[in-house]
Amino acid sequence: MPEEVRVMARLCSVVAALLLTAHALPAFADNIEGADTDYRIDNGLKIPGTDINVGSYGTASLDNHPDTAPRLAVDALSLFVWWDGQGRWKFFSELEYENLLYTEAYAKGKNGYLSLERLYAEYALTDTVGLRAGKFLTPIGRWNEIHATPLVWTTSRPLATQYLFPDNMSGVMVKGSLPNVGRGIDYSFYASDGEEIRPNPSLDPFREAVGAHVVVNSLYGAQFGFSYVSFEQEHSKPGHNQLLGSDFLWTHNRFEVMAEAVYRRSDAGSRNDEWGGYVQFVAPLSERLYGVARYENLHLAQQSVTTQVRVAGLNYKLSSHLILKIEWASSRNNRIGAPDGLLSSVSVLL
Amino acid sequence: MIAAAILIAFVDFVALPAERTGAPPFAVIVASDSDTGRITRDDAASIFRRKQTFWKNGLRVQPVNLPASDPLRQAFSRCVLGQAPEALEDYWRQMYFQGVLPPRVLESERAVNLFVATTPGGIGYVSTCTNDPRITVLITFGDVPNCPKRTAVCVPLQDS
């Protein structure tokens, strides 16, 4: 049997298993204490007799780029495990198997890799002040901290959230919520000395970083976020950098507007400055179907042009844990291999 | 983004909090020996969004909900959280990704009364107060039968 056919068969079986599992889950969706299972939708699996919870998500995607053959892949399978003993301590970890299965040469060179996304301990001094130490998602903007595919509206990820800062970092963080200040403020201050825990070889981690992210809640569900980080990276980009960012989220009656803007200033000269951002609109088309439109741009160091991407798509929430997406991405000045063409995916949150 | 900020700030300035009407009245209850102190509607919202997880005395807060389809849960969610339970689905999926679970769900008000009376740090809501001395009413929304009045007003609804 040819290799392509074998891989395709394995992919189809994995996708079918994910769909069947997700389809069977509503039987347990009552979410009521006393049910004869410890699994609850969106609550993960609570290990009986312990304070350990296990959750996971997975994504299978089908892309049809104009210049390459169609690609069917299981992009990621993620497992997160946490312990919450109902006291002040909490431990959290997330492992992700990247590039699990794929069909086509497009993904060659992207070998499967078991990535440690998060591994940290938290101690809540109070509700307003908590301490975190370990490896965590970099708190810049909004997308990066909720980047799990079942939680975002599109298959593709905005370029500005991929290219301008590392996804995760190892260090310490002071974080908390101030619910009685105005309409509520969430904050995090963090620092890293660059000792990355299990660094992902495909990413360029922080060599050092000190930063903050503050989110201010306003009326009608609007949230304004501000990010600042002073940092250096290990490999690809020279010099010391200062990053300023802002983010915005507004939801109302299932409509949503989300935006982020990031400017990264390098002390290695203005030609090394980088910036980017996006604005995304979501509108309900029916009870479960949503329309999504996004415009984004990205300007990288040493480049004379700014990459622009327009995305238009549909997001169908078959249930709260099974999401189908299809979108068309169109790019200009695309020298960085930004997603282009038809992209679709099925995401499962378990 | 700046235009959006100005628009929201303007709306924020001119908007007046409005008490919701037509929803069934309910009371927020805790165990009498919990030593939780008084709370406001906004405190209750923080508790049921799992933003506030400790009482002032350091005890862990143990909130319980009724099922999402229960009319009282609908009323509580809209009045205190400003959103229907269904509109909070995305919020809870994001919190789940951070390892934060929504309040436990109990199937009846009787179960809520029992849980609150016997669980340190427990907090729930009911449509009728009992004479159980183990339970204290913190806030009421509307005229709740058999309850002392500790009336608060609903938050403006964000999502219908």
C-alpha cells in the first residue's frame, strides 16, 4: 500500500474517532452532580479520589493552498492536567503533540514533536494577588493566551500573534484580578531570565524578559488590554527590544469585535523594528453558525513591504466542544508563507 | 481601536443602571457559620465567575448553580452576571483552558439548601427561604418568600 494512502487511512481513522467521541459526549452533558461519571463536558475528567483534572483538545485540518497540493493533517493533540486541592496551591501542565499526522509534502520537515506548552505552580496569596512560577503562555495581547483551536474563531492564527514574540516563556509572574476597581481589572507582571523549560526547537525563546499585561473591563462587555515587555530573544533577532501592545474585545448578543496591535522597537536600529495587528469581526448567522471576517498586517525587520491578510470564513459550533471552521485567506506581499487559500478544520475540546 | 474606546467610554458615561423586571425573585444564601461577611451583587458576580475564590476569612468559596435550563438559574445569571448561562459558554471554555471550572451544578433548590447548610464556604441561590438556622441570606433580588429583605438591583444585561 503506498505511504500516502496509509497516512490518509490513519488520518481518517483519527478524525473519525475524534468525531465519534465528540458526538457521543452530549449523553453526559447534563453536568449535574451525582451523575455516574466523573467526566463532564468542558470540565474534563476528574480522577476519582483525587483533586486532579484532565482535559484535552485536538484539531484536524484540511488546507488547499493555491501553490501546493491539498493537505490533510492532525495538527495538534493537547493534553492538560491540573491539580487544585481547593486550597491556595494549584499546579497546571499542558503537553501538545505537534504535527501528529499529515498527508503531503507541505508538512515535510515538520516532524512530530511533543511540546511542553505550560508547566507551572500557582499560589494564591489572595484573590487579588497570586504568584506563578514555571512555564506559561506569554501574556501579550489576547489571542496567545487562548490560542487553543476550539477557543478561537478561525483555523488560521493572526500573524502578529505568531511572529512578534515567543508563544511561551519560563519565569515568574504576579497576577490577579481587581474586581472592585472600576468595572474590574485583570493584571499580570512577569519576568524571565531565559532559562526556558524544555524549549521547542522550532521557536525562538526569550533570553530575558520583563513585562506586564493589564486588562480593563468596561460597560457592555468591552475589554481594553495593554501590554509592555522589554526583552531579548535567543537566536533570530538581534538586540534588545521593547514591545508595546494593545488589545480590545467587545461582545454583545453573540456579536464580537476583537483587535490587537503590537509595535516592537529594536535598539539595533529602526530597520529592525517590527509591527503588526489585526481586527476581527464575528456575527451570528443562525443559532450555531457564525460569520467571521478579519484583516491583519505584519511588518517584519529588514523588509520593505508589509504583509496583509484578509480572512473571511464560517464557524459552526456543532456543540460547545465540537467546532467546524472553513475560511478563505487572501494575502498580499506574502514573503513569509502566511496562510493563503482555503483552510478548514474540525476542533474538539474534551 | 481609539474610536472604539471613545465610543465605549461615552456609552459608559451616559448609561444608567437599570433594574431588571419580570424575573423570578431569588435570594443568595450561605452557611450561617461561614463568617463570610456581607457581599454585594458585584461580589456575587465575581464569585460565580470564579474570579473571587476566597472569603474574607480565608475559606475557599464553594459556589453551586442550578442547571442551565432552570428558570431560577436563568434569572440569577441574567441579573447577577448580566448574561444568560448560554452566553457564558465561551467564557467557561476559556477558563477551562486555564484550569478553572465553573461552579458545581446541583439539580434542585433542595440540594442547594442542603449543600450550603453543610459545606464550609458554600454559596447558592434559592427562590424561597427556609427556616433552617444553618443558612443565612446575604442578598435578595425582589421579594423572596420567607426571606429578610437585603435587596439589591440587577446588573444591566449584556446579552439577551
